[in-house]
Amino acid sequence: MKSKEQKSPKKKTMAMVFKILLIVVLVAALLFGVLNLIVCLSAKKRMRSIEDSLNDKGYDCIIVLGCGVWGDTPSPLLSDRLDAAVRLYEAGVAPKLLMSGDHGRTDYDEVSVMRKYAMEKGVPSEDIFMDHAGFSTYETMYRAKHVFGVESAVVVTQKYHLYRALYEARAFDIEADGTIAEGHVYASQLLWDIRESFARVKDFFWCIIKPAPTYSGEKIDIHGNGEVALD
């Protein structure tokens, strides 16, 4: 009987710990879902297909969010974004393109690849601005506002990413609408969706705290000549 009495408090303690852990997990899961819902619902009405975006006018620029490049070639994900952005530019939706991506190393340069691609499609050099320090979606929107002085923009990226991009643009008081880039079918889409759900939660809090980006830099007028942003 004594042995059973000694085990009983241990079992009670373990049961209580398990209940507390279960409550913590359930609360965290609920918060995770709610924050994703807030980000997505806030942006949903401002997302359109490229066909529905072509008649829009009056924006300061078209923001193209960078992603992987293979040497001097944009990845399929990025080329879809660039093709959509060039179509918007040609339709007169905005007079400038802001290419924002990772150029943190000498041997990796997303924005120069993006600029070259757009120029090969006929976009003049002076209408292409490069943000060399767009290391994340959050930093892109921070710098678009505080470095380039963007007040209004069309943001171009894939649908799964556009919710967060628009949420962050709005957090920095940029009047932003989104155009969904389409084209390729992506084999890694499920993994990207999962990763993006975590990124939405992180950036929800980032938009409240508003930490400074990796680089701030001197101010550049988005209405001027894009060649001032050449590296």
C-alpha cells in the first residue's frame, strides 16, 4: 500500500503537466490560425489577376519581390513575377518598377538579374529601380516606404505570398494592391505554403514592433531616374 501511495502524487503531477502542455499547444495553435486569418483577410479584397489589374492607373510603382536566381537566369517563380510586372508596366499601370531582392553577396545578385530580364522585355533602364537590400518581404516594404518614398504601389508575387506582402505594405502606410503572378506549376508549393504560414505569424509581430531593416541607406526618389540605384 505504501508503494501505491508514493506513486500517486507522481501520476497526479504528470497528469497536471500534460494538461498544461496540452492547453499551451491548443492556445498556440489557435493563435497561429487566428493571426494567419487576420493577415489573409486583410489582403484578400486587394488581390487581383493580371487581367483585372491592367486597367488600374496612378500608382507610384510596381514592386516586384525577388526570389531565387540561377546564375544570370531568374527561377520560374521569379520569371512569372517579372512577366506579370512587365505587362502591368506596358499597360501604364505605373511608370516605374521597383525590383527588390537579395544582393547581400558579390556572387549572388537577384536584382541585377531582374533588371536585365525586364530590360530585355523592353523596359527602359531609367524606369527600373533596384533595391539591393530587400532581404525579406518585411525589409522590402520598410525600404519602399522609408528609402524610396513609395506612397502607392502594385505588388507582384504569387498568391500564397501576396497576402503577407500586402499586409506589410499596408502596415507601412503604402496604398498597395496586389497582382497575382501565375504561369508555372510549382512542385514545392505545399512546402512553401507551410513555410509561409509561419512567416505570416512572424511578420504580424514584426509589423507591430517595426524593427529597422538590415540596411537603411540614403533616400532615393521613386519618381526620378532608376539608374541612380545601379550598384
